Amino acid sequence: MIVILTLILYFAALFVLSRWSSRHASNDTFFRGERRSPWRMVAFGMIGASISGVTFVSVPGMVLGSGMTYLQLCLGFILGYLAVAFVLLPVYYKLNLTSIYTYLDGRLGERSYLTGAGFFLLSKMIGTAVKFYVACLIVQQFVMDDLGLPFALTVCALVLLIWLYTHRGGVRTLVFTDSLQTLCLFTSLLLIIYIVMTQMGLTLGEAASAILGDERSRIFVMDDWVSRQNFWKQLLSGAFIVVVMTGLDQDMMQKNLTCRTLREAQKNMCTYGMCFLPANLLFLCLGVLLAQLFESQGVSLPARSDELLPMFVQGTALAQSSAFQHQLVLVLFTLGIVAASFSSADSALTALTTSYCVDIRQRPTDERLRRRVHIVMCLLFALTILIIRAVNSSSLIDAIYTIVSYTYGPLLGLFAFGLFTRRSVRDGLVPLVCILSPLLSYALDLLCQHSFGYRFGYELLLLNGLLTFTGLWLLSYKKQQDN
């Protein structure tokens, strides 16, 4: 009951913010926030939007299999954020874009433009649905199962809540709600860490020493070039993951483009980009402490890393704590998951609506169309989650980045070709190149596994983008100079 009450209060706060921020809302408010958002608030909210419910569940458990090597990827993220801030943002602000894929229309042609937008719609719908699936599972397990309600109803109810507080204000509302959700997320995380330390009888200094002395705190892998955790692979992959998942992603860039000026948008990008490393360090430290707590009490570590934190929430290693502490952990975990998941899902649905109205239908001023599309996107989103429920079996965070490697690769190739060459391309053949590149990448991955025992990791994104770029180059010709 206390969990239900907490969620009711949480959503009530979201609706109050939504009501206040969506006054006199128009399509420009929904799509661009009227370019009046304070950059500090955007930066703080985007930290939470970047840390999904999948991160909340999966990252602590990563220490069981790969230690803290995920931080190598996070170091690469910083390089990626700098590239987005000083390479891509100036282009977007100079062209005064609502949808970033409009750039492809002017640079390469209409087919390239529609292809880029289409790959974004596919990538964002699947990737966000996988992330939001975690929130649905948690709410189902800790709330809906006790009420005897089915999973499909849970999904529909949560997606409906997103629609209710975003359908009027759009991205302007998200700037404010994301800030609230980020605050809830990190409050929950820090309090859970404190509870774990209390269970172990550790002070802050003793906890830090225990983490540093644990073999699971290893960060850098420099000696194994075949390993997916190799430092240079992770660093380079992390940089390009951010370039495509942030810089070439309408969802993440839409909130950046609500800042008043380019300079403010760059400060926003650099600020929240730098915060991503310490934020993930906190999740990994929680994972090490949980593993130590389980071992100290003779509890077997879970076979699946994603189950480490949920096992603790369910009461494992909390046998000597009070009923109040059990309930507090459950409330904090549920609140953290919901806050993280909603902050990424609500902005994704807003961006999907924006891209379809602006890029596919090319009717950015039609408010009636925008309202209908937003409803349809919510319905498709719920359906996608139910499909994922039936087929998902791999580690969630790996599944997301694997999907991204295939579907965001063509976007990387398209924008790289547009930005770093001056050649024109045979626009009608661009969709074929963008479809063949992921298929060829998949075939090369299988070939390397069978022939050399080498399996591509996150660097598959680079291969995919390179193949797209190469295909576009082969179809290109030198642009004629005006007399």
C-alpha cells in the first residue's frame, strides 16, 4: 500500500508540473519549448533522461561479470558529448532546426532525409520500449500482482500516464518533469547505498576502502585485445555511442534545442555529459557493496547480473532489518525505477511525435495532426513493450546497445558523409545502402565469430557506420560548382 501511495503522490507532482508548464501551449511549445528553457535545468533533467530504468537494474549487477569496466565506456561518453557540443550543435542552431533530420534534406536529398528519420523512429521505439519494459516489470511485480491485475493492463496504464502529462506541453513540460524525476532517481539511489552500508556496519570511509579493495572494482582492461572490455574498444565505442544516441537522436537533441542560444546549449551538453561518469560510478559502487553483503551473509550471488539489486529489494540479505527498512528499500527502488524510466520514455514519445509530424508528414503547424500522432505513438509503444515481453532473454543493457549498433549505424554514416564531405549522392539509392549496411554488419560479425573466434562488441556501431559511409561514397559524385 505504501508503494501505491508513493506512486500516486509522485504522479500527482508530475501532473501539477505538467499543468503549470503547458499553459498557452502550441506546436512550437510542444516541439521546441519556444526556445526559452534555462540551460541548467535542461542539463540536470537530461542526466535522469540518460539514466534509464535499465541502468538502475543492470549497471549494479555488471560488477559480477566485468567489474567496473563499464566506466571505460563512460569515459568515451565524455569525448562523445564534447563532439556533439562543438561539431553538431553549431550546425543545428545555425539552421534553426526543429527536427535534426531536416539537415539531411538540404544536404543530401529527400530520400536521405526520410531514411534518416525512419531509422530514428525504428531505433527509438525499440530502444525506449526495452528500457521502459523494466519499469513495467517492477510495477507489475511489486504492485499489480498483489492486486491480481495482468501485465498488459500495467503497460497500458503506465503509457496512459505518460500521455496525460505530455500531450499538451510536450518538450517544454519535459524540461520541468525531468528535473523532478532526476531528483527522485538520485535521492533513491543514495538512500539505497546508505541502507546497504548500514546493513554492513560501514562508515562512508570504510565503504570506500571496501570497494577499492574488491577485485570487482577493476576498471581498466589493457592487456586483452580480444576482450569486449578492452579499454580502447570501450573508449572509442563510448564516444560514438554518444554521438549517435545523443547527437543524432531527435529525442536527446530536442531538449538541447530548447535552450536560448548555442552557447547555453553547449554548456548544457558539457555539464550533463561530465556528470554521467560519477553517476554510473555510484551504481557500480552499489553493485560491489551488494555483492559483499550477500557474500558476508552466505547468500549465493544471482546467476543473472540483472537480478542483483532486485534480490536485495525482495528481502535477500535484509533478514535482520526491520519491517520499516524492508518497506523503505522497496519504495526507494520502485520510485527510482519509475523516475528513471519515465524520464526517458516521456521524452522519447515526444520526439517520436515530433519526427513523424515534422519529417514524415512535414506538417509542423498542424496541432490536430500532432495530437493524433501522439496517441498513435503511445499505442505503438505499448504494443512494442508487450512484444518485448514475449521475446526478450538477454541482458537488457546489452540488448539495447546491440539494437543501437544496427539501427543507429546508418544515421552515423549519413551524418558523417554530409558533414565531412562536399560530394553529392544519388539520393534514390540511399535507402538501399542504409538497409544493406546493418545486414552486412551482422554477416561480418557471424563470419568473424566462426573464423577467428572474435565477436564484435559495441564497436559494431563503428563498422555499421563505416559501411554506410562507404556505400554513400561509392554512389556519390563531385558537386558541380556554381559559375
